[in-house]
Amino acid sequence: MHPVHYITTMSSSIRLTHPGGLSCASQPDSFETDYGSGRSTLCKAGDGDIELGGNIATSATPLKSRCRFLGSSETAGLTTIGAPEARNLLLLALSYTCVASSTTLIVGGSAVVVISVGGGSDVAPIALSSFFGGSSLISLATNHIFNRLGRKGGFVVGSVLGILGGAIGAAAVALSSPALVVLSAFPVGCANGIGQHLRFAAMEVVGDSKSLAMTLTLSGGCLAAFLGPETQALTRYTFGKDMEYFGLFIMIIAFNAVGSMLISRVHFSVGEVSVHGLQCSEELSEDTHAEDTTSAVHERRNSSTENDPEEHQHNGSMLSLTQRFDFFSSAALACLSWSIMAMPMSIVRVAMNEVGYSARISLTTLELHFLGMFAPGFITGALIQRIGLAPMRFVGLALFVAALVSNLLSRPEGDGGTVGTWMTGLTLLGVGWNLVFSCSTVMLSETYAKEPANATKIQSTNDFFMFGVSGALVVSTGFIFQAGGSGLSGWNLLNMVVLGLVSLMIALLITLR
């Protein structure tokens, strides 16, 4: 008796061949892939390679799929991948390292760069707000970019935007222009918004080995926590004391250029699915253009949505999404987690420098913060599965409170203060953000679990509000810091304001229980 497997395909006409014989009966069944709804085909076969060929209903675009039944060792651990997949995964993980390094450079250095070229501490956080603005607005276009240019082309566009931001920043340092520093952060933010999709692309190229893909990309994030800031320190005076941070923007250009070269060597499949022990990867035939297939896939998706009244009912505008409690609650939690984390982060180096700590110590503090943001990702998913979303949200909340208390206990150097309270506060902020944001991401995924055709729209809308709200609040950081008298008093006032945001999170979590 042959084992039962499921093949999911978007092809309307299906032809399967197998040396040992294969019997299939087409059955309509909704399933979830990157391309929306399709048809599930029940097949019985033994182990071995099979070929699947067919045409998308709305186009004569030929597709070729290679499928293989996974052995018991693979389906048990779901981590065995072939050499081509391993190569693609490594390239994508390194590309994500480049994106994250560029991000840690601009996030960690933008405020001190603004001050170094003549800007005030009230203007300094606006550069980071510009970065968030870029990440927010590009989310509205990311889906179109990838649909039009494909994965590879879309990521290259992101790299080009990062290079543009680095060039503007280098000009800002050369011309001593705070306004240009603020402007330079915007395209770097756009590059970050597009680059975040590298995590999803990494999971796509390895089929069922998604945990391995996520682990490697998170490793890239942990590496970037130090790689970005350390390259800033190493290049600080490379171009002379008059252009102290010129090297920072040169490194942003370099990271994005290297990332673009790495992406150009990745092989992206048109679609890939792996269900119930069968791994299939659909690829274009040599005479097919990616744009034609993308168009056909979306025509198929639109047709499927029109025939599904429930899905069509949810396929509303951005405004209608905000009126749904499941979306609102997940987006609100994401907005609060980012704002609570980003507001102290955006000004901490300025505050530490004003109370006597060296640039080296403040940079190390920020590195530990970045590490706190990325490192827990290795276990966060498992913890959420083990103890549940609600308890994990409150653990993250407790870490936020502990972080802000540590921040409020911080003192100037030489006045009974120790750098330990600064480092502890920023590190806990990063860990708390990771836990709460991960919970909000899981909550968001549940909002489109029954309507996969709307997944990209829901994700983009969430990112728009998440980066937009947190970016707007970061703008206020410099003014709050100045209103408190700068230095330690300004830092304390800022953390008290952030505690107000924590109270809003408490109210939201109580509502969600």
C-alpha cells in the first residue's frame, strides 16, 4: 500500500508521470502558498522523483515542476537540504547581514552625525525618524516592486536605494549639512524595508527547512549588531577629523553594494511548496519571462478571490483593515513595541556623551542593545509555542518595565554612576522588543490565515502603521530631551514619557486576555 501524499499546484491541467506508476484524482481544495489559492491534488505514489507539468489557467505560460518524496529522516527533522538550496540560503543570510549592518550603522550613528555637522540634540533624533519614514512608505510599494521585478530585482532595488542614501550622507558630512544627514536616512530606511523580506525569501528557498533558514538569517542579524557599529568606529577618522563620520556612509554604500552582488547570485524559484512529505519547486522554462508568469499568477489569484465570497468580503481597503479588531490589536502592539524600544535608543548616545561617557562606551551600549534585539530570536518561536502568546506578551512587558527602571537609575560617570545601568537598560529594551514584536507578528499572521490572497496587503498595511507611528514618536524624542534640560534630566524625562506608552500596552494586553 503506497503512502498518501498531497501535491499542491496552481496548474489547471496536470500531468504526472512516475516510473513505478502513479494514480491521481483531482479534488478542489483551498491551500495557502505565496501566490494565494490553488487546487490540491491527491496522489498515491512510492518514493522517487516525479515530474509535474501544466499551464496556469489564464496564461499559456509553461511551468516545469520537480517534485520528490522526502524520506523519513528529512520529514522528521525537516532540516535536510540539498547543495543548491544550501548555497542560496547562505547567500541570502549574508545579504541579510549586509542589510542589517547598514541599518545598525544609520540607527546607531545618525544622531551623533547630526550633532557632529552642527545640528542640535533636538534635531538629532529626526534622522532616525526619517529612517522609519522610509521603511514605512516603502511598505506601500514593496508588493508592487516584487510583483513587477521579481525577488531578485526587488532586492537589487533595495540595495540601490541604500547606496543612494550612503552617497547623500557622505555629501552631508563633506558639506556639514544636518538637513542632508536627515535626508540620507530616508532611502536607507527604504532599503531596510525591502531588505526585511530577505527573511521570508530565505524560508522560501529551502522548502520545509524553515527553522534552519530563520536561524541562519538571525545569525546574520547578531553579526550585524557588532559589524555595523564596529566598522563605524574603525573608519571614524579615516578621512580626517574634519570629516569624522564620512567613513560611516562609505560603509553603508559598501554593505549595500556587497549585498546586491550576493543577491544577484541567488536562484529564486517562481513558487515552491512542500506539504505532507512532498517537496515541489516550480521553475520557469527557458523561454518564459518572469513578468508573464507573475501576471498570470495574479490573474489567477483575482479570479479565485472573486469566486470566494468570504475572502472577497475581507479584501477591503487599508482603512477597512484598521476597523477589524484582530488587525488593530496586532498592529497596535507592534507600534507600541517599536516606539518603546526606539525612543530611548535614538538619543542614548547623545545622553551618555553629555554626562561624561566616551563615544566608545556609548557605542558598546548600543551594540548590546542590537544584540538584545536579534539574539532571542533563536528561541522566541519555541517559547511562544511552549507557553503561549498571552504569557509571552506579559514577559516582554515586564522586560520593558525593568529596562526603563534601569534607565531611570542611570547616573553620570564620576558621580556614583556606572555604565552597567545604561547597558542593562538598553539590552533589556532590545530583548523586550523581540518578545513583544514576535508575539504581534504571530497575531498578525492569524489575521490572514483564512485569506492568504490578502496576506501581502495586510503585512504592508501593518508595516506602514508600525514604522509610521514609531517614526512620528521618535521625532518628539529630541524635543522631550531638550525640554527636560538635556543630559541626565532630559534622559529621565524621556523615560518617564515612554513609561506612559508602557501603560497603554498594559491596557491593550488586559483587553487581549
